[in-house]
Amino acid sequence: MFELVTRAAFGLASLVLMALAGGMIVYAGVDVWQSYHMPDKDVGAALLEAVGYTVIAIAVFDVGKYILEEEAIRGREMRQAGEARRSLTKFISTIVIAVLLEAVVTVFQAGKEEFSQMLYPTLLLLVGVLLFVGLGAYQRLSVSAERAANDPPEKDEETERKEQGKLPS
């Protein structure tokens, strides 16, 4: 019973996240549409904001999808390290892309307004790069750990040849 309730809660939360992401995209589209019809509104700024909202919406939607797949539908812990690595890599990759795209959008916005506002986008780019490097390190370490756990100890060439019948015992 508890399992069913938690799955339902995760499913509902993920659907709410996906709906909110859709709402952000609709809001961005409406804002762009209105900027074309209002002479005093800057279309370029509205487009940049729309890109930012869309990037954030994609990240939020992916988080909702991840929760739905991993917690509501599958509802079990990952049994193999490779499965967990692939799932986490996919999730973190989406977050890295969202952070880096948001940083690029913010760089363009800050570059148009004031150069002194470039600190935040620069730090955001740095965080995105650090996330990317951290993901690479995680991949390398987890693949090495998987190989060590799944492969038997290495044999020397002479032992392998004896086992294959190429050398006399």
C-alpha cells in the first residue's frame, strides 16, 4: 500500500512539473507575441527571455520525466551500476545543457545592458563547465569501478596460453 501511495505521489509531482514547464513555454510565446504588437516593447529582449524560459522549461520537464520514469513507473532501485550511471548521466547532461544555455542567454542580456553585470553569467558559465568536468570524472570513475567489479583478476599471458592449450603445462 505504501509503495502504491509513493508511486502515485511521485507520478503526480512529475506531471505537475511537466505542466509547469509547458506553462513556462506558453508564457514565453505569449510574451514574444505581445512584444510584436506593442511598439514600446523590445522584441529582442522578449526573444532572449523566451529562450531563457524555454531552456529552464526543458530542464524542468526533463526532471519531471526522470521522476516519472524512475520513481513512478519503474518504482525500484537500480540493481546494476551501469544502469544507474546511464540514468544519472542522462539527467545531469540535461542540467548541464540548461545551465550553459542559460549562461549564454544571460551573457547576451548583460552584454547589452552593462558590462558590470557580467559577473553572474561568467560564474554561471564556470559552474556549467565544472558540472561538465564533474560528469566526465564521474563517468570515468564509475566505468572503472564497473570493470573492476565485473571482470575477473587479470591473468598473465603464459597462464592464458596454458588454459587455451597453446603451451604445455
